[in-house]
Amino acid sequence: MTEQRANKRSLRALVRGAMDTALELVTLGEANTSAKTTPPSAPTVVHPHRRTLDHRRNRRKRQGMVPPRPQVCTSPVHRPVAERSA
């Protein structure tokens, strides 16, 4: 019985082989892409999480309902640097 176990690969070796195969499949597409791909543009000055609070105004309000409070998003936003003319 111990002779049969010696032929089996360890879990560590199996996981390493699976990760190597997955890495090869992921990077396979990168080898065929052209290097002239433009990088994504920087985000605009407009905050990405802003939305109007009037999205519920089309519904009729019941009597005694409290108006919704405006929510402030605290996530950091990348502000593009203004170009300087020298």
C-alpha cells in the first residue's frame, strides 16, 4: 500500500502544476496583442459616484415621510493635473 502512495504527486505539486497551467493560459493572450495599445485615459474631474437625489421624486410621497438626506461619498477621487504652458 505504501508503494502505491509513492507514485502519487503531493498536493503541493498538484497545486503548483495547476497554477502554472492557469498562468500560461492567462498570459497567452498577452503575447499576441500589439504593443501599440493606448493606455486608458485619466478620469475626468466629475466625481464618479455623484447622482442626483431626485431619482425618487416621480413617486408620490406618503404623508409624514421624512425627506431623504443627501449622502456624501468619501471615496478618494483622482484629479487630473492641469497642463501648464511653459
